[in-house]
Amino acid sequence: MTMDEVNTDRRAQFYANRSRGPSSFESSLAENDMVYIPSRRNSPQTNGKVERLWLEYDRHRF
């Protein structure tokens, strides 16, 4: 069984406040058997790849 991966930047909405338990994002990942891979710090190339993916997706969607 393969796990799907999610790649995002390191914004606050993707991290839980550990005193409150897992975030809804983390819970959703666990329910759907997915792995979260944040972009590396100070490396805009990684996030650029994600942005390019969405650009191509939007371009070919219709």
C-alpha cells in the first residue's frame, strides 16, 4: 500500500498547537493515510514546484 504525500509551505495553519492536540489538518491526513512533507526552509525552489503544479493543473483542467 502506498501513502499519498502532501507538500506545502511552512505556514501556521499546517502546524498544531501541541497543547491542544492534533490539528484538523493532521487528523485529516491520518484519516486519509497521507504523509505531510513541509517545504525546506529558505528554499523557494520546493514551493515553486508546487506552485507550478497548480499552474499546469489549472491550465489543462478544461
